[in-house]
Amino acid sequence: MATETVAKPRTSVRVGVQKFGTFLSGMIMPNIGAFIAWGLITALFIEKGWIPVPQLGGFGTNAAGAPNVGLVGPMITYLLPLLIAFTGGKMVYGHRGGVVGAIGTMGVIVGAGIPMFIGAMIMGPLGGWTMKKIDSIWEGKIRPGFEMLVNNFSAGIWGALLAMLGFYGISPLVQAFSTAAGNVVQFLVNNGLLPLTSIFIEPAKVLFLNNAINHGVLTPLGIQQSLAQGKSILFLLEANPGPGIGILLAYMFFGKGLAKASAPGAALIQFFGGIHEIYFPYVLMKPILILAAIGGGMTGVATLSVTNAGLVAPAAPGSIFAVLAQTSRDSYIGVILAVVLAATVSFLIASVILKSSKTPVGETEEDSLGAATSRMEAMKGKKSSVSSTLVGAGGTAVMAGPIKNIVFACDAGMGSSAMGASVLRNKIRAAGFPDVLVTNSAIANLNDTYDVVITHQDLTERAKPVTGSAVHVSVDNFMNSPRYDEIVELVKSSNTESAEAGHGAHVAAASASDAAAETAAATGTEDRPEAEAGPAGILVAESVVLNGTATSRDAAIDEAGRLLLDRGAVDTGYLDAMHEREESVSTYMGSYLAIPHGTNAAKDHIMKSAVSVVRYPDGIDWNGKEVKFVVGVAGINNEHLHILSSIAKVFTNKAQVAQLEAATTVEEVLDLFGKVNS
């Protein structure tokens, strides 16, 4: 018998740089609105702006003869770095980490006297991480009633120490780095070498390394240059939409098959929407096209250098609208020329390449584009939000007909998949498609009869070989994945188009019924979305604990498992299988919930269906996630699915989760789960 394996994520230097760049981007992107606000205020109100206002632009003196402070300087010196620092600290350790990170950054700001974006990107996460480590020292050791006192003073004292560290230690180092990096950029500008940066930037974009370059170096340096000169060329080294639109235009004229047909839509998204990743698969399909991107990029940078043009603030996303909105008042001609000439050169080079190359024998343009999109998403490390416009949602061909059946697959088919199926089923019904069948199954029982297959990201590669014709969707948790909304949109699109083509609701319902029967016969794991309340005794008061004693993930699994064991529902072998399942794929569901259960091979250790519920008011660490509710699951013949459906409904409702947290009796918990034994 073949051995099933779980695909392990690959690691490399490139992946490490991607993660680092993503982290940097995570600090910058949520605050782009503030950057845009600062850019607009700068463009409008500085002395050389469109509407010079001394009090806002920060030039001239007031009636008392004192210099006008304005908005421009304080925003870039204090507001933007502090926002970045708070965001970075919050990413590491929540709101508390954000506050401490911002306090520490204030020391860097005052110590340097220049905009401290790099300092903020260091001190923010550092403050959050160190505060987290300090809190762990006395976690669980504070006397009741003193928690607020200890938490507030520890954050205040450590924040003050970090501010002094930033003032005396970090500030000089960051200032020296900024000065050195600025000198390098100035050397390139003075010697006409700045266009050569495109040799590195354009390939980096396609390999998703651009965040580390753009947000780690170019944006901070550009901000400082803009503050001193009123504009910066650095903002357009990566954001110029010209090279990408040139490649897509070449595909529109000289491409073939799906690549040619999809290029116009991709061009609109790239140029006007600013989502540059849409053209990456076209380059990956013919890697030599990177020469077109480099040629266009170099042309754009050279044009900006010759015309002395630039932007006043970052253009994010890299849309032509964002670029023009942030263009300096004296740079419109240069910026527009840079975009147009970059697109022209890129188009010409790409056209020659496409006309002189042939698709490999046995491979169609559709195959090439689909494979290139898959490679792009693999390099990016996550699903692309726009790649579905090229090859359809899920990285496969667009659905040719209506979606009739969707399956959630996990290792055992009894816990996380059942919860996910319940959540998505409710969403699809609310969208007006009650005939779409949503079931759950063990991966070992899958067959190629499904339209959409949803798996945990660590299990997708196991599901694909036996469900090759389905759309595959990977999620990182089954309770509240944002991918569910994408699936609902896919159902709307596919089923509405099919209805308009003459496929009525009666046909869809009949097909769904047939699919349900076929699935049940093939897998033995039919879900019963309309089933009446499950058999009495699946969840009883004795299996609900309001104050669990475990302090770790493994101990919590044991505590929930022992409740099942005490009920006579399982034997000790099932508890071992619960730990085995957790090591394979986490059963964390989101919304403070985990549902540990056994593997598919452990079903022989189940005597009867049962569910246990353990609450941990203070929360426990579950692989880096906070869990307050642990639901142990053992099921035979889907008898437990009704209670899991009830639990899923509760944990997708924030108000009901709050009621669970506040419950003082077991009866309140049972009532919230729908009186499942009635």
C-alpha cells in the first residue's frame, strides 16, 4: 500500500528574503493612506506646491516672526514613523507590543533629527518581541488584582528604557546607514548609473523579492530625499507600470491562445489597478521576457534622470492614477514620458521575442500560462488574489458549468473538515444557492467527482492526485478563512452564468442530489446538512468543563481526550491518535477554537460518537495561536456532525463566542450549542 505523505514547505534564501520583505511590507502597507495624505498635503501646500499655504506647508513666519511649523514636517518626522513602529510591534505582540514599539521609536526619532523609517522598522518589532519575552517571565505568577498594575508599569518602564536605547544606540547606527545608502544612490545619480538598478529590480519583482528592496530601502530613502528636495526618483524605480504594460501589450498583438486572450484584461488590472503581479506569469512563461522588463525599466529610470522628475510620496499600488496623484508639480512631463517610453521599449523587446519564439512541442499556451501562474504562486508562497483572472479560481481552468458539490477534506474527515463544511454551507445558502451540496470527507476516501475540494494547506498535495478535475482551494484554518468568500463568489459566477445559459434550478438540484448519493456511496462520509438533532448523549453535561487545568497544547488534548475516554466513547489508542493528528496538521480553527481528533486510521478505536468541550478562560498557546475552547471529537457514521455544525455556527458569531466566554454554568454552554440532545 502506498504511503501517504504531507508536503513540507520548501525553504531557501529566496523564501527567507520573501518572508522578510513581506514583514516589512506588513508594516508599511496598512499605513499607505497616511503616506498618501502626507504626499497630497506636500504637493498642495509647500512653497513650490499647487496652493502654497505657509501655515500648512511649513515655510515663512507667522505674525510674531516665528517660523511656521506646518503639517509636512511633523507628519513625516513623527506621525509616519510612529505609525510604522506601532504596526510592527502589533504584528509581533498585539496592541501592547505596538505601544512599546512606538515608545522606543520616539527615542530614535529625537536622536536622529531626520525621518526615521528604518529606525521605526527596527524598533517597532523589537519593542513588541522584547515585551513579549518579558511578560513571559512572570506569566501566571501575578497575584489576582495586581495584573493591571504590573502590566502598565512593566510596559512603561521597558518602553522608557527602549526609548533611551533608541536615542543613544540605535539612532546613530540607523543614521549612519541612511547616510551611506543615500551616498550610494547619489553616486549612481551623479554618474548616470541609476538605470542599472533595473537589472536587479525587475527580476526581483517577478521573484517576489521587491518588498524587501522597495519597502526596506527605496521608500525610506525616497521619503528623506523628498523632504529635502520636494520629490524623489526612487519612488518610481519599482512602481513604474510601463515595463509591465509593454509586455502585456506584446502578448495582445503577438501572443497565442489563452495568453493572448487574457492579456487585455490583465493589462487593465496592471496599468489602472496597479496590481503588477498580474503580468508575472507572462514573464515566467517565457523567462527571456525579463529582458523586456529590464529594458523598459532602464528606459524609464533614464528618462526620469534626464528630466529631473520624481514623485513626492510613494505610489501604492503602482497604478497610473496613483503615480500621477503623487507626481511633483514640475515633473508631469518627465513622469508621463518615463511611463510611455518604458512601455514602448518593453513592448518592442517583448514583441521581437514573442515573434521569434515558438511554443514547445506538445505544450499549449494554456498549459504554459497555467504552469507559469502555479510557479508564480509557489514562489510567492501564497495564493494570488488576481491570478484567477488568468486561469480561474484555484489555479485551474474556469468552471465550465455550475458548481454542484464541494467537499472539505481532512485526514480523518470527522472534525475540522466538518466544521469548515458547516461554515461554508451557511455562507453559500445565505448567498442564495441552497442546492450546492457541501460535504466533508477523509482524504483517503476522496474520488474525482467533486467540483471544488477544500483542504488545509498542508494536505492539498495529498488531495490533488485523486481529485484532478476539481478546483483546489487551500486554507490555513477551517473556521474563518478569507478564501470562503472567494468560493462564494466563484459559485455565484459559475452558477449564475449556467442559469442564464439555460440550466435551471431544478436541474442543478437534481444533479446535486445525484452527486450526494454518489459521494455517500463512494466515501461513506455523507454529511447531512438538514439532519435532525443528533442522537442523545453525544454531548452531555459531564463532558463540559468550564475551567480547564491544562497549560499547553498537548495537555489540553489529553484533557479533552480523557473526557471522551471516561465516557467509554474511545480507548486509549484514540488519545495517541489525537496527538498524532495534531503533529500532522494543526486542528486550530480560529476564533479561539481547536478541535483535536484522531486520524483516519484510528476510527477502530472509537466505540461510540461523543464530543467534549473544555474552556480555558486565560487561553493557552496552540502553535502560536491563542485557544480558549478545546472540543474533543470522536464520531461514527456522522452522528457527531449535528453538534459540530452547531459549534461552527456559534464560533462564527462573535456575540455568541463572548457569551461562551462569560458562561458560568454548563447548561448555558449546552443551550448555546442548540440543545443538541433535545
